[in-house]
Amino acid sequence: MAGGSKVFSVFMLIFYAILMYFVFVNNNMVAMYMMGIGMFIEALVNCICTFRSKTNK
């Protein structure tokens, strides 16, 4: 994921920990927005890394 970036992995871990907090305090709409944003960010970063690695070969 994300070219093996440790910084991005830690960022997403913290992001999803905050997401779990919102689920546990029953603030589900904020959690759903965060889930959508998190999945989009992961897909975007993976897409960028995939195309970048193919153009450098």
C-alpha cells in the first residue's frame, strides 16, 4: 500500500482509530463520512503509486 510508506500507514491508522471512536460514541454520520474519505484517500494514493512505478520503468 502506498509504496510501503510508513508515514502514510501511521496516518491512516490514526485516522481509522478516530473513526472507531466516532462509531463507539454513536456518531454514525461523521463515521460514515470519515470512512468514505479514508477509502478515497487510500485508493487515490495507491493509484498514484501504481502509475508512478510503471512510468519509471
